[in-house]
Amino acid sequence: MQPAAPLAYPPSRISHIPRLSQLPTHRAFTMKSLRTFTLGAIVALAPLALLTPAQGQALPERIAKAKTIKIAVNAIYPPMEYKDPETSKLIGFDVDLGNALAKELGVTLDWQESAFEQLIPSLQTGRVDMILSGLNDRPARRETLDFVDYLNSGVQFYTLASRATVNQPLDLCGKTVGTSRSTAFPAEIKTWSDANCVAAGKPPVTVEGTSDNAAARAQLKQERFEGGAQGSETVPYAMTLEPGVYKPVGAPFGGAQQGIAFAKADTQLRDAVLGAFRKLIANGTYASIVAKWNLQASAVKQAAVNGVPAP
């Protein structure tokens, strides 16, 4: 192929092109244009300084400058978040997910431990930027919070593997079930009991609150309870700690999704995290974290905001 010939203009046209020196206002014109162009470029490019690597989502200015996201966590909920018994290091599914999101967003994380009851107040008062701590996305909470949903959850009954009299949920009618009082499980068990035990003319389930799931399992082994209940995402992990000791009873109920919580007004951070989470799903990172913690049965297939799919 022959190279393209240079453009040529007829002499008559060239002679009509004015020289720069013939333009009396060329210096003023060009300097003004340069200043206008430079200012326009700065204005146009300034937002790019706040863009994250995750699909070009913009971080709020406060976070883009600090390069840090403050996260509230209640580290007593294995395998979601808890302290390694040997090192006291914060570990768990939520921790791994948070670190992967931070990598996509180009920030570091400041995990701030809190009692469960203080998670939402700490977000509402601005002490933290978001909550990543196995918090269920519930309609009542959406009145003041937004959620990026990342894991399916439900209440799972269980009992001792040796307890032959409890094999299905209805066997717990009239029995005592232990569960963590710092969760929504006591209320959900009562709702289930009213609909399945009381409605059928059976005595209700008696719910006993404990300090956490580990305490409920310990008291179950002491035969203070006939059954226990905890999040379906935590039962597989509990069974690996004590193989052959427990058995699940029925299927999970009261299905919900766990979500990363944001202040209602902080839509910019919510959308940036949503973009990062979509990328983790697409590139297989989310699936790898799910497999590491044996949570395949609870994994989501796509991101959602406030329970509405956001693919």
C-alpha cells in the first residue's frame, strides 16, 4: 500500500490564509483562549481526582482525601467477623470482603469495634462511614439507612445430634430455644412460633436470650435448652468447630439479606462501594471469599440495594 500523499492546497487558497503577524489581536486572543482552556480543563478534570478504580465511581471528598473508610464492626459473630483466638487479629468473611472492596476503591480500612447496639448510632452520628458486620437489611432500617446487600441469611434451628426427640422445627413447639439476644432472632423465632406452633394449637417456643451464639451452644450442651437458633450463614462454621455435636433442624426461615449499611444521605459512598462489589462478583473474587468461608449456600448472584437487584 502506498503511503498517503500529504495534503496540498492550491496556491490561490494558500495566498488567502492570513499570517499570524497580520492579526493585531492575536496575542491577546491566544492568551485569553489559553486561560479559558486551562480553567475549563481544571474544572472538567477535578472530579477525576475523586474517582475510584472501581468502574469510575466517585468517592466522597472526605474519603478521597483521607484515603480511609471507617467501618463499624461487632466482632463476635464467626465466621462473619471475630478475633483469631491465637493472634487476636480481626478475621472473617466480612473482613475479607471489606479488604477486597478497599483494594478496588484504592483506600485503607479503619475497623472500629463496637457493641451491636451501637453499630447504627455510630453511623448516624458520623463516627464511622459504614457498617460491615453481618447486619440484616430490613425494611424498618431502610427508613434511616441504605444497604448494599451481599449475602443471603435466615434463622436456622439446630440441636444436639444426640437429641432424638427433635428432628423437625415443630418438635420445638413448647420447648426452650437459646439464641443471641443482640440480634433480631428472638423476635423472628416468636413470629415463627405464633404462625406454626400457636396457630396449630401447640404451645409456643420459649426463647432464652444469651450473650452470643457460643453461649447458646454451650448452654444447649448443658441441656438448659432443647434447641438453638442462629444465622444460617454461621451454622456450617459452628459444626466444623465441634464435628458430630450438632445437627440442623429444618430449613432456614425468615429469609433476609445481609447488607453493608450507609447513612441515607451518603449515596456517593454507597454507589462507589456498589460499583466495587459488582466488580468483585464479575472477577471471581467474591466467589473465592465465599468458598474460603464455606458460605456457598448463602452467596448472592448479583448485587442489590435495599433489597432491589442492582446488576
